[in-house]
Amino acid sequence: MTAAQTSPVDPVRLAADLIRCPSVTPEEGGALRLLDELLSGAGFECHRVDRRGTPNLFARWGRAGANRTFGFNGHTDVVPVGDSAAWSRDPFGGEIVDGVLWGRGATDMKSGVAAFAAAAVDFVLATPPDGAIILAITGDEEGPGTDGTVALLDWMRAQGETMSVCLVGEPTSLETMGDMMKIGRRGSMTATIEAQGVQGHSAYPHRAKNPLHALVRYLDGLIATPLDEGTAHFDASTLAVTSVDTGNTASNVIPARARAVVNIRFNDAHSSQGLTERLRHDAAQIETETGVRFQIAVQVSGESFLTPPGDFVSLVAGAVGATTGARPVLSTSGGTSDARFVKDHCPVVEFGLVGRTMHQVDERVETSQIEALKAVYARILADYFA
């Protein structure tokens, strides 16, 4: 045991130390090395699970294959700082001023990682549980996501490592600490639609095949009818046209090609496969009517998922309420997170800080929130292993 672990781990100090590690995706910046040292000193078995240059850390206390294993998932990579001159304080300074921790990752999500690492270390040293605790920490959540949590889960599968349940420490609270937790997420997909027509003079449109006219008809059909009206735990799915372009600079020329991009955020009434089939079916109809050819390329960021209210959701919500006094809303709102990968491994929920300043200039968080978050995670561990 190191000197630092003879007393409870200070999550605020640990968060500040992590912020001082310049771990802009895909750089490790020293953040995972810092956590490796802390966790190894507390008896966790640690492995670097780097893949294709992406840094990842797996840490387990207890034996592999234990009858119950609680998992935490999070990331130490951060988005770029943007204009550093616009910051009031050094974005990698980890300064604490008047009870506020400043720096890139203060909210998203180095403080969350610090809180669950501190809670896990204190818990296993004070009350070694009957079971195991796993921390799966990636350096690729803000990037492509292909070699981060996915790589950790692939490695765990190959090694026979499993989590019974998992909590992702993303910032989920909306206005006050504890007012919201995530029990699912919408799916996300982006479709790039290319319309191929025949170029011609705008004064003789009958001699051309205008891809823009066909594309506009197609897009109008997509947005005219809502995808759904929402489901029991999800708001209505959304479809947004985010780009329409031809590259055409001549007003008297009908272009040969036109391109549009559509982003869809979908609930559990849909799958990306079903939505892709609809996109292509509608395009085929327009092709038949206009003679303009369509090509559609789809990129799926993640499928929608839901962890239904039950024992695990109740345990987390109860610990949040007992610690913060708040009754968290069980939400599926927001964008995607690495929970979209974890959900294929085990039941997963998300709970963390108020996310008001994440990705902003002057990202910061009240130190009292970090301390409260560690207390919530400690309560969750105690209740889970009780």
C-alpha cells in the first residue's frame, strides 16, 4: 500500500491531477499511467489494452469470474481546447479557485473517472467485497470510438472477463446534482445521399435530368412524415437534413450531381437496419419517377438501447437519492455515449456530474459536486455488495 492510500483518496485532487495530463484524443497524456499507479497500489490487477495507437486501461480488484462483478466505465480523453487565449485559466492547469475546479475534462469526464476510481479504491481497502470490481477506462470516447471501449470489451471477452452490471460515469445531471440519470440512449446514424442526373442548360431542362429536383422531392418525403410519436421511455425519433450541396457555381447550368446529408436519432421503435431499408425504398421510388439515380451510404454511431427499470436501476437511483436528496429522472435523452457498446455486454446505466460546461471554453465544475459524486459511487458499491 502506498502512502497516498493510507487515507481516503481525494477525488478533487485526483481530478485536478488528471486535468494536468494533456490527453486530447488520441493522446494518453499520462492520465492512464496515473490511474494505473493508483489502482495497482490498491491491489487492482491492471492491464493496458491499447489498440491501433488508442490507449485503454483495464483494472480489476478481486478474482476473474467472480459470482458478481461491478463495473465502471469512463474516459480520460478530452476534446481540443479551441482558442486557448479565450480561456480564463490554463485549460490543463487543474486550478482550484473558490471551490471550483477549472480545466478541459473537469466535467467531461475526468472528474467522473476520479470519483469512481477514488470510491473503488477506498471501498476495497476498507471493506473488501465478496466479488470483483472492474474499471474499464478508455482514451477514445471523444474520437472515432472504434478502438476504445470496444477494444476493452473485445479484450475482456477474449480473456473471460465479465461485468455483471456497469455504470458509465458521464455527466448526466441537468441542473442540480442527482436530478437525472440515463437508462438508455437513442440510436444515431448519418446517411449521405448522392443523386446522379444529367447535366444540361437551365433553359432546356427537358434535355437534362435535374438531380436537385429529385433530391428535394426525396428529402421532402423524408421530413413530411414523423418517424414515430415516441415510446414508453423515449421521445419521438428525429430526422434532420444537415447539408445539401452541388458545388455548382453557374446559375444557368443544371448540375449532374447533388448531395445531401441526413442525421437520424432514433428510439427503440427502430433499428438502423430498418431505417436504412426505408431510406433506400423511398429513393428507389424517386428513381423510378425521375430517372435520377441514388446512392446512399450509411454510418451508424450506435443502436438505441434501454436498461428497463428494475433492480439495478433502482439500486443506482436509490443511492443517488440517499446521497444527494434528489430523485433522479430516468432519462434516455441526449447524444450517444460508450454505454452503447457496454449494453451488449451487461446491463448499463449512466450517472454523473452536471454537464453544463462540457466541451466549452472555461470548462469547470464545483468541487462539492466531485465529492458528492464519489459519495454516490461509494454508496452504490456498498449497496450492491451488501
